Amino acid sequence: MAIPWLKLVKYAPSVLSLTSDILQRSRSRKNGEEKSLEARIDVLEKNGREQAKALHAMAEQMEGMMAVIARLRRLLLGAFLMAGGALLLAAIGWVIIISG
């Protein structure tokens, strides 16, 4: 199974944009302007929701990657088993040729 590059490319900009916005807002604070406690709490809640969205998007990407990794692991195990079988058959053929 191929790596779902289209999905990765599709979601990467949105996750990057969302996290960049969160980071920029956390760094920028208007000088000389004091916000009320209620306004500051609202900003914190909004940031929390946006961080949860970003985390959810990253978790979905990780879930997709884990499925791909599991599939690749099974394919690799099958390839090793087939290579081992081929090596065993070659050894048997070599023994038959030598003894014959």
C-alpha cells in the first residue's frame, strides 16, 4: 500500500496555518492595552479550542500513518518469508546438484 501523500499534502497546510496562527496570537500582545479578565479568559478559551482542532487534525494524520506503517510491516514480513523460502529452495537445489 502506498503512502497517502495526497492526504498528507492536503492536511499539512491547514495544520501548519492553524498552528502558526495560534503561535502568532500567543506572541503578539497589544502594547499599553490592558484587557479585562473576562476578555483574557475568552481569548484563552478560543486558543484552547483552536489548539484542540490542531491536535485533532494531527491525530487524524497519525492514525493514517499508523495504518500505512502496519500495512508496510505486513508486506515486509511477507517479503522476508518469500525470500527465506527462495533461499531454502536454492539451498535444496544446490544440495541436489552437488550430490547428483
